[in-house]
Amino acid sequence: MRTTITISEDLLKKTVKTSGKKFVSEAIVSSLTEYHALRERMNFLEKLFQHKLPHSFSQIKRQRKKRQWYS
């Protein structure tokens, strides 16, 4: 899809250099794809850690001493 956006020249140069892509459009698509994937992972981790874990570190440590916890 063709679109027109305003991006500072410095940011665009940094994006192309950092991404390692040859063309500006490839660099932008790559950056947006990575950003979207990062946001999905962050949302997943937020949902994951909202729930209380069924065990604690001290429980695991005690059970390992008794050889009842396997990882």
C-alpha cells in the first residue's frame, strides 16, 4: 500500500542503517514488523504475569531439597 508520511531525516537514516536493509521502504516495513512483534510479546507477558503463580521460589527450593520438584 502506498502512503505518504513525514519522518525526520535523521530517524530515517538511523532506521535504514540499523535495519541493514538496502532500501528505505524495506527498512520501514522491517521496523514496523519488529515493533508489532515486540508489542505482541509484551502484551503476552503482561497477561501471563497478571495471574498468581501456583508456586513460589521458596516452595521450589524446599521441594528440590526433598527431591520432589523436577524442572
